[in-house]
Amino acid sequence: MEGVRIHDFDFIKLMDFAATAQGSVFLKTDEGDVLNLRSQLTGLLVLSGALEQGVIRDATIVCGKPEDEARLFRMNLYRN
């Protein structure tokens, strides 16, 4: 469960990504916790601590399907 490391990522885009992903999407914390981002309540509660002006500064996102991980990687790389 390696995942994609994201930096300066828009919170709304991440939640939209999680909602449209074909498989599961998890936030992996530095402490080793793995939290389901498909749950909007979990996403809001967990990410509220990682937000600074609506941007996630640094996080690891783990996707259940390789095509979702590839899409997230492109979004993070090209900022679209």
C-alpha cells in the first residue's frame, strides 16, 4: 500500500476525485492510519487538520485501482 504522495493539492478536487474514483480511495497518515476518503464525513474530519486555505500541503493517497492512482498522479503532476 504505497500510494501517491500529493503536495499543495486542492481539497475540493481531492474530494471530487474520491467521489468519482472507480475503486476505494484512502488517506494514509504519517502515523500509519489509513482513512477512507469515499466517506465524506471521514474526509472532512480528517483533512480539516491538513488544510491550509483549502489546500492539502502534504499527504499520501492510496487507491484501490491502478487507473485511479494513475489519474491522481496526473492531476497532482499537471494540476488539472
